[in-house]
Amino acid sequence: MKITAILQKYIDQGISVNTSYNPQHYEDEKIPMSTMLQHLLLCYKYGHKQLYYFNTFDGSGEIDIDKMNATESVLIELPYEEEACDSCTI
């Protein structure tokens, strides 16, 4: 975070900084809010323009759609069909 803060001074647009936390490295496998707030304040102190995501590793992995059965699959149904507008078909 300190390195991207230094780089930020020489870049006109904001750098989107993402953080990543692994709960396995923390007591009770829970990331303390104080840790995330410390990182947020550190970014503010060093002049970051944008702290984008606080990512956490939950260990669930990727979803394998081929292995899902019909009861687990999620279907999205629209309540009605609209005619396609120009912006939707471009």
C-alpha cells in the first residue's frame, strides 16, 4: 500500500488498490475489523485516491456448474419480456 501511494503521486488518475485477506492467518479465522480500518487509515494517510476492494479468501473455491444437480442450480426468470431496445442490441 505504501508503494502504490508513492506511485499515486506521479499518476494523474486514481490507482484502484485492492486488499486481500486470508482468514486462516487470523485468530478464530476471523479478520479483525481493526486490521481493515488500520489499512483504510494508512491509505488515507499516504494519499491514496481510491481503496477499491477488501477481498477475503473464504476457501470455497470456484463453482463447478457441471457437477451441480438441478436442485442446486439457480435460474433467473424475468417477470415479463420486453422488446429489445437499441442500446441492448449494440
